Amino acid sequence: MGIGSILVLTTHSEYNSLITPYETQVIIFTLYQAFLSATLCLLLAIPISRAIYRNEFFCKNQIISLIGILFVLPILVVILAVINIFGINGIMNQFVIFLGFEEFSIYGLIGILTGHILINLPFAVRLLISGWSMIPMEHVRLAKQMGFDTNAFFKYIELPMLVKTAPSIFTIIFLYCSLTFSIALVLGGGPSATTVELAIYQTIVFEGDLATAARLSTLQLTLLTLLLILAIKFTGNMFIEQTIIIKNDISGPKTLLVHCLDYFFIVLFCAFIFLPILIIIFKGLENITIPTGNLILPAINSILVALLATIINLTFSLSLCLLIVDEKQKFLRALFEVGSFSIICISPLVFGTALFLLLFEHIDISANALLLTGFTNGVLMIPISVAILLPGFKKIKARYGKLMNITGVPRTSELAKFYIPLLKKNIKFSCALVFALSIGDLGIIVLFSGADISTLPMYLYRLIGSYRMDEAYFVAMILLLMAFISFWLIENGNLNVFKRKQMSD
């Protein structure tokens, strides 16, 4: 699919394989900022998740639940919060000036890193909390009986879990940050802080240079696919574990210093992730009386795009999972699995541009912008859904595969009779993620949207671009609430059409 998109770009341009110094600089910066973002997220997430999991404190369960919702924080809302806190007139700069120091600029590498950490840190913390919960209690008891100190407990009990789970988390964050667009678009600092996605956007939209776009896309897809293959080879698989079992006695040996550090990390994490949200809500409520007559239609468009993306994503994801678990040949099964995850390496802008080039002679692209955006979002989020659903499909196939064969259940009925009823929770979680992420996505609509059709993120981007910040804060608050409420409603909704109980772990 990614190769097909690049081929479409190549056939519509005079392709030249010679890489310019600027393109080399862009590729190096993209990999560098993605590596730094993933590394910083992981280094922060390890002590934070460890502190949250092994300590009892007020609203612990509620904070863990909220971390899951923060997966769907709209990128433009994050950007607006970063500007408000760290911008020239932001809270941090005002504090720095008050102390007598010179103000700093958030734009450039620092801004990109800040945005990525704010988006990805909750994701890393949530998955690592699941990792801590998977440490067997027998190992903890044995370590206490053997008198392990803090260092020995970490080395022999906790480090093996981190070695197993951290590489997958690092890879997912690295790939996501390599394909960044909105953050680099707003917080980037000119040519020295341009990512590949932003360079592709500039060459297509402003220069019409499809050859450069195809060349950059080829290099990006090749590098990211190689990284993904290596990650799967060394880590075994890429999955999202969403089960957390809070145990009664999970704390290892702790000194007073370690205990104080734990609560320092908890407070720092809560302030870092909740302060931007509270600021956006406060600023939005402060500007609630400002007229926003053009808000309703973009909001409806965003919901329609998210609904279409969810339907398309669920259809493809369920079909792919069924194809993978039913495949008898090990090589083909591994090929389908890796191929499903490799979609994460596809540049959304390249995929969208390829669609544009294929269809612009046949349909009115601007009039069908919402359909194309929903389709693109649904397809490109397949790796997320497959990562959530595939482990459950494998469990069901291992447990009920023989029963399916004995009872002669047709393959067309396996989904309705076995997989969907037993995986209701996983399906709802997947749909909630896709729906909420699509509501807050900006990337593809910038290619398809005309002046008269836009989604809420596109409308918010235009407000920010025209410096109508009072309106922007109110729209950002609405976008944030739409993402959170839709995620909560879908994940906690009831699929009453299916009466079977969820498969136990």
C-alpha cells in the first residue's frame, strides 16, 4: 500500500534518485528528533509508571483510567497548550522573566520534543503500568525472602519485564514521531527543524515538486519499514496490552529517598499532563461568550469523518485478524502480520496525495474531501486496531479452533459467533481510539479540504493561523471535550446484540 502510493507519485513526476543536501538534512533531523522523543518518553515513563503502580495514593485508579483517555488528546489542542505554557507570552516565560532571566523560544527542536512527549508520555506510562502488573507475585515474594535490596530487585525482577516490553513501546513512539506533521508545522523552527512529513507537504502544496516528494517518501518508508522488521524480530510482536491487575503487595524494597522520588515523579507527571488540559478548558470557558457561528458544521463534519473511519477500520482490521489466524502456512501468516503493522510506516500525506492523483480526474476532490479523509484515516489506523485485536484472535483460535472445525462453523460466521462476542471489550476500545483520534486529526484534511468544507481541527488551525486566539481556545475546548466524551461513550457502551460473555484471560 505504501509502495503503491510512492509509485503513483513517481509516475506523475520526473523522478530523480539523487538526494540533495537539504533532503539529507531533513531525513537526519526527522530520525534524530524521533529518537530523542522516544528515548525521553521511555526514560520518563519508566520511573513514573513504576511510582504509580507500586504506591497507594489518592485517586490512583482514576488517574490510571484518565491516562488511557489521554491517548486521544487532539494534536492541535496539545500544540495550543504548549504555546500557552511555553510560548513567548506563556506561563513559563513569564516566570523566567520574573526571575530575571532572558525569555526562551519554544519553536524548533525543543517545541517538537515537548509536543511529542506531551502526546506520547501517557501512552508509554499506560503500557508500562500493564508491564509492571504482569510481574508474577511469586517472583516478588521470593525476592523478599531472599532479602533483595533495591538494586537487586530492579536487576532480577523488574529489568527482565522492561527488556521485554520497552523496545516495542520505543518503536511505536519512534515511528509515530517520524511521521509527525501537525507538531512540526506549528512548532517547527524553519528549515533547520523540518521533518520529512513537513518537507513532503511543502514540496507538494507550495512547489508542486512530486519528484522530491516521491524520493523523500521512498527513503522514509524504507528506513521505517526496516526498523519495524528489526523490532518485530527482536521483540516478537507489537501489541497493546490494556489489562491492569492491581495487586495488594507489589512494592519492592524502598528507601526513604526512593519513596520521596516516587511521589515526586507522580506529582510531576500529573502536573505535566493535566495542566495543559486544565488551561485549555479554563481558556475555553473564559471565551465561551465569543461568537462562533461557523463551529457547528465543522463539528458535524468531524463526527461524520470519524464514523466513516471507524467503520472502514473495523471492517479491514477484523478481516485481517481473521485472515492471519486462519492461515496455515507460518511464513504467510508472519507476512500478513508484518504487512498489517507496516502500514504504520506509511506517510499519511503521501497516501493522501496518491489518492488525489488517482482520483482528481474522475471526481471532485474538494466535494468528497470528508469521504477521502475518513477512508484515509480508517486505513492508516489499521495497525492500532490489529495490535489491539490480534492477541485476542490468537487466544480464541487456540482455545476454540477445534470446536469451530468439529461443529462445522463457516468462516463467514466465525466473526459473528465467536470472535466479536468474545472480544467486545477489545473491539470497543479499538473503535473508541480510532473514532476519537479521527475527530482530532488534522493531517489529511489539509490536502483535500476547500474553503467551504472543513473539520473542526482544520477550522481550529485556520483560527490559529489568523491569530484569532480567543476563538481558538473555545474551539480547542470543544474539540477536546468531543474527543474525550466520544472515547468514553464508545468504550463504555453496550453491544447488546451480542449476549455472550467476554473471554476470560
